[in-house]
Amino acid sequence: LAADLCAVVDQLDLTDAVVAGHSMGGMAAQVMVTRHPEIARQRVGALVLVATACARIGTGRAATDRLARRVIAHQRVDRALTARRLAPFLVRRTFGRTVCRAQLDAVCEMFVATPAEVRADALTSMVALDLSETLVSVDMPVTVVAGSRDRLLPPSHARRIAALIPGSRLVTFDGTGHMIPLEVPRAATYPVPGAGSPPPAPAG
């Protein structure tokens, strides 16, 4: 994913681009700027990391993580997430305090639209991810965004990223969960130091 991101910004001949990534996209953005620093220096002006993490996604127990990989790719998961009555309950915890049916449906549709083997490989990559020692080299404006009620990647992950990247800014949205782009759509452009105005009602 990071290599694809590099290819896109290079093909479009972008300079000073604000690269924003949510969840796994935020992980790909971190890999992009740490493992492809030449592209980052040439193409990226600022980074926004939304509801994401830099390490310690898995349980640390190989057997448990292998089971999670099998579950996430199982056909029964797809069937459950397309069941009209059951599906909303399965993804409700990805949101914070308030949510509507259209948002729940959108998450189900995104999950099912991703091929099972891709989901499994993505989980394997996320479990193995550890950028703790490389983030200190990031030299650009960075905003880290968290939801105070994120149960998938709790705010402690965002605080860790912000602590590792020199000069980064942490913004926390009170009451929101993991799906910040859906929960706070007017804040699709997050505050980057020196670029634009802050989004509505951040806390912290």
C-alpha cells in the first residue's frame, strides 16, 4: 500500500501534498514517509494520521493472531455483514457515541467489498508492523487525530505516535470512535500546523 501511495504521488507529480490516512491508510502513510524518505522529501509537505497506530496491533500470541486471520477471511463473516438485521450490530463498536444506519451500512459494504484474502494479508501486515524506532526521523508537519471512544485503536496509539514524531500535533475528537471520517465528515481536512483552520469541536 505504501509503494502504491508513492507511485500515485509520483505519477501525479505532486509537491507539498498533504497525505492523510485513516486506520490502515495511516499505517501505509507512515511506512511511506519512513521507508521511502526520498519520495516523502520530494512529494509530501505534511502528514495527517487518523485513528491509526504505529505498532502493537496484534495480541502478541501467534496462535490467537492466526485465528484472527482465519476469522476475518471466513465466508460466514461476509454473510453476517450482509444480513440486514445482524450487520449493524456487528460494526456498531467501530463508532462512538452517535451513529446512523447509513454509516453502519457503509462500513459493512467496505468490509465485504474487500476480498477475503486481502483482508487476511492486511491483518498479517498490521500485526507485524512496528515503526517505533523510525518515526523519530519524520521531518515534516504531522497531525495525529484520535477519537476519544475508539475501541479498535484506542487513543493511546495516537498518543504514542505523537510522542515519537518530533513537533507533531495531537487532536482528539470527543465522543467519536474509529470511523472519524464518517462521524465527523466536515473535518475531512484535518488541522495541519500552518495550514488552514482547525475542524469543528476538537478536544485535546
